[in-house]
Amino acid sequence: MFEKLRRQVTPPAIEQRSIHLAGKPVVYTLKRTGRRRSIGLRVDDRGLTVAMPLRASEKWLHSVLQEKAGWVLEKLEGWQAKKPAQRQWADGEPILFRGESFALRIVSSLFDTPPVLHGPHLVVHVSGAGSPAAIANIVEQWYRREARQLFAECVEHFAPLMNVKPRDIRISAARTKWGSCTARGTVRLNWQLVKMPLHLIDYVVVHELAHLVEMNHSAAFWRVVGAACPDYARLRRELRKWSPATE
């Protein structure tokens, strides 16, 4: 009876684990699923994620990880190099907005107030000393308000030119995507786009609006993009230098 119960125990679907690969400790997320027949590895800004079949053996898992140790370490080092220094949200820190850099100016006040651009500064009035978390939240909310207004202006300009009409424009906080478009006509745009130069923001808006005509990335889709944004190939290359997860 005891052996039967042991066989029925289901391992956890998600685990945090660690392993030594080529002599280096690596923390990873293990995900088990009944939909897989092989072990898959993914490395991104969150680290290493391993997806494996529900009943795969530990021996098989260990073998795959050791076999791919060089690839895993190379990818992890690449992401680490891209990762910016942790923001301190201190006076004088650079703040990107529409492709320009402004210096954060923190002013002690009786009340928290929305940030204001004043010359080369983004002025933030905070109550008391103002914790880094509070300042970060104030600036993010400002970014989101500015993004909402800017995206609306971009869509208002490009939608008639492309003969499309999105059902809704929403703000996204996706970690890996600048935008998306649903078959029902809802366009989502990442609020962090507002940090970029306007020509890149325009490109992302055009890209998502083009999906209202072609819900794919076929040659027909790129013709739609090119009609509104002839220089899209160069802009695509420039966009790859940015990442939603780096800010």
C-alpha cells in the first residue's frame, strides 16, 4: 500500500533549484508539464528556465544540463552584461524620455506631486526624505501618463493613413514585448516605449496597427508596414538595442 501511494505522488509543477555547471553555481527554475516529451532550456533576463516532461528522470535532467553547460553559462553571462546597474533613484540620476536624457531632481515637499520637466531636469516633489521605492513609483506613474497620451497621438496620426481603426489602445508592462495586437482589434503598447526616440515609438505603433490588416509577419504584412514606415528595416535593427527588461 505504501509503495502504491509513493508512485501516485506528483512532483511540484514549478521548483527553484541550483546546480554546478562547469564548476559554477547556477540557480534555475524547473517547470514540469505533461505536454512535453523532451527537456527544453531557456535563458533570458530572469535566468535559466528548464521545462521537462512530468515524469522525466533526475538522471536525464542532470545529463542534459551538464551537456548544455557551456551554452547556458555563455547565455547567462550575455544577459548579465546587458543588465544595467541597479537604479538608486537618487538626485542627479539620468532619466530617459523620448530619447533624451534628463537629470532627476528630487525636491523635498509637504506632498508628493507629479514630476515636471524643467529644462534639463525631471523635477519630482516628494514628501519627507522620499524612499527610493516611492520615487520610483512616482516616476513610473508619470511615464505611464505620458505614454498613454503619446500613444493616442501616434495612433490618431497613423491609423487613418493605414485605413485601420483599433478597437482599443491599452498600456502594457510586458517583460519581453514592445507591443501586441489581438484579432479583436485591441492594441497593447509597452509604457517603457516612452523612453525611446519618437521615430522608434512610431515604428512600433505602425507595426502593431499593421496587424489589424495582416495578423502575421508575412510579406503582405511588411508591405503594410512599409507603406506607412518606409525605413522600417533600419528601425527594426535599432529597436533590437533596447529591451523592456533593461530599464
